[in-house]
Amino acid sequence: MRHPISPTASTPERNDDKPALSEGGSQQDEDQMDIEIAQKPKDVYLDNMFDDDDEGDAFPASSAPETKSKVSTDVPMSAAPSANYSDPEVMYAFYQRLFPFRYLFQWLNHSPSPSNDFKHREFAFTLQNDAYLRYQAFPTADLLRKEILRLNPSRFEIGPVYSTNPRDRKTLRKSSHFRPVAKELVFDIDLTDYDEIRTCCDKANICHKCWTFVTMAIKVVDKALRDDFAFQHILWVYSGRRGAHAWVCDRRAREMDDAKRKAIAGYLEVIKGGAQSGKKVNIRRPLHPHLSRSLDILKNHFQSDILGVQDPWQDSDRSERLLQLLPDKALNDSLRKKWDSSPFRSSTSKWADIDALAKTGASRSLDPKALLEAKQDVVLEYTYPRLDVEVSKKLIHLLKSPFVVHPGTGRVCVPIDLRQLDEFDPLSVPTVTELLGEIDQWDAVRVKENGDTEGREGAARRVQDYEKTGLKPFVEYFKTFVAALMRDEKGGGIGDGDDHDRKVIKKEKEEAGSDAMEF
């Protein structure tokens, strides 16, 4: 049975991909948030989130019992295709049925048994009324899930692991006792930083043409992190609208202080200066091996995606920008004259004109080496990653969690499988309402096949809700990533087979006692 949800109850949306507050707020702000939270109903109790009879499931089954709350129903909630993704009931259904809490816990905890890696981790919630609640922490994934279902945030961010529980920070005698001690090294790529060079879109808008900038950036940054710094566990996540985030999860990365994070961010930063500044690439020669490798990665993209698709110098104003980046005035004058006589000349032709006119002796003072270096700088300026380095420099910076729903688009912030990076399509990433509709469709087919409700419930117990939707490949990829991370953390503690996984988990639970999470 479908459970239609009214699309009329919309809430304010954040249109940015970055956290609303990256560092600490004022005491007054925190107290106000506490007041707002206290006014929220506390009527959701989910003691049976992980059913002992379903040890292998990472999500509650469709027919799993839920106690009643203001937005709950006798069966797990569904959404009609016309439902608005900003509707609180849509978000509740998403958290209840699809959000991979268990794998998120394993990812942040690095072990099946709760540790301070998770217990002292900060979570920050953006509520439906746009209030922002920081310094939340939870002993287990069960309690995190219950609180998210109670508060029903529009999204949430993940912060660092602190020296003590973030909830206890006000009880400490000395504020210096409360400090961040670990967090993944993170990077943020946002297409708004490419507005001066992308010709297809601007601001929050994106298309397949300009998404290639993100693809190029991921290739360059991921290669550098793996080859130059020997990091292995790098999770790339679509931001839900116009960018991507990288989470470097290796223990070495998590334990780096701010100085080391700043050094790595500086190592990767090549494009400097705002939209109104002049030359943005000023690098020494001979080229650093990282830059030489980056040029090798980017040169084909420059020819096809920049010159051919973006056509960045299609008009005289934009082609003047190219001339400003070339080193010889006489050559520039010759190029300008040629292009003025052919106003519709393509960027590919204009790029070829540079070498063609240089070979004709258009400038007697031309230095071929300087011209080559200038052209390399142009390639880098139009293709090299434009990182928001401030996100990477500090432990205390919060970043949007994987698998949350972007409030401006309704799309889920899914992991990006680098094995299929060139095929990743941000515009086909499922929205929350599409996913809930897919569950309804799947269940309807099973009801028809089985002919009664009991058959539907039996099938639902065998198939988790995410497996009925387009979210399945993203959850499975995340599960594989987390398993590899946990194997390295534990020296092979989590094996490849399900039977081995359960034996190891059972052993760790027995060793950890009652604090261990039920799987």
C-alpha cells in the first residue's frame, strides 16, 4: 500500500555544498539551539533497530516493526512519486529505510566494537527549521540512528574525534583538555570555483560538460595522494549538487596535525588568485614530478574537453585573456589581428595558431622555451584542480556526511567508484523521492507475484530496502571500501567471506562485552 506524502510542507533550503558553520559558534547560539531541540517531540523509540534474527542485514527490513511517532506509520513509510524531497516525512522515511548507519559506524569506528574513534566523534545536525546543532556524540550507531530519527535533520556533518566526549566539553575544568585529536584528511572540489573558465554553466548549475572539471580534479588529486604520500584508503563522495569531497581515511592521515594538513594542501595548490587576478599559475622550472605527471593526465582532457567542448576563447573578450598569458607582445599582436579577422574562430584553431604563427617568425624576440612554459601554464590554469584548501587545513572543519540528502537537489551524496570515474553521471544520481518510489514499485511487484501480504513480508525480510533501489551499487561500494579499511586497521580482522566476518565480529563482541554493537 502506498503512503502518499503531502508536498506542501517545505522547509528552507541551503543552496551551498559547504557546512553552515565550520568552526565553533557562540555560547548564545548553542544555548538557543538547546532550547530549540528541547521543544522537539521525543516520541520515537527504536529498541529493535538491529534484529538478532537477521544478523547479516545492514538495514531494517521493510516489515521490521517500528513504534509510533508523529511521522511513523504501522509499516515503514513510503513516498508517493509526487512527494517533495524537502518534506520532513520523506526525510524520515529515508533515514528509517535507506541510510546505511551500520556501514557509516564501521567507517568512522574502524572496528565492529565501539571505540573512542566513534564515541568521541562530533556530529553536527542541520534541523528542519534551519537551526544548527553542534558537538553531538553517540556511544553506538544504534543511538545515532535513534537520534537522527527523532530530530529528522535535513542533513548532518561529520567533525573530528576529540580528546573527550564533545557533549562533556562544558564540564571540563580547563578548555585545553578539549581538543581535536584525529579526523580524515579531506578535500573539497566545487564547480563554482571554475565559473571564470567554464562556459556552459555558472553558480550552482552543472551539466555533463562542466562535470568533466571535477573528473579531472579527482584524477590528479587521487594520483598525488596515492603516489606521493602513499595513502591507500581514499573515499570520493559526490556532494549532491556541484562538487565532490575526498576523505583520506588512512590512520596516518587521520592523526596528522594542522601543520601537516596545511603542508599537503599547499603541495596540491597550484591555482592561486581570484576571478579578477592576473596569471594564476606561477610555478618554478624544471617542473616538479607531480606537475609533470599532472600534465600527462590532463593534456588529453585539455584538447577534447576544454578546447573542443568548453571552447573557452570563443569570443574576443575571452581570447584576450589567453593573450595575457602568453609571453611575447609581437606574437600577441599577430594573433589578435588574425583572430579579429575571424571572429567565429574556434578555441581549437586559436590554440593551434599560437605555434603556427610562432614558426613563421611573427616575433623576432620570441623565446621558444618561454612560449612552451607559458602554454603549459595555460593548460594547468584551465584543467588543474581548484581546491578549497581551507577545508583541508584544519582538524576542526566539518564536512557533509556521505549518503545524506542534498537539501537543494534531493540527490543522495553517494560514493564515487574510481574504477568507473569517467562514467559517473551526477545528473543520474537518484533523489530521495525516486528511491522511496522504487521501494514501493518493488514491493508492489512482489505482492502481485505472491498474491498476499504475507508473501510480501517474507520477501521483504530477505531483501533489504536499499537493494530494491538505485542506491544498491553505491552502498555495496561503500561496504567494500569500509571492509578494506577495517582489514588494514585490524591486520586482517575482517575477512572476505561472510562466515569469517561473523566469527570475527562474534569474537570481538565477546571480548568487548556489553558495549559491543549488535550486528
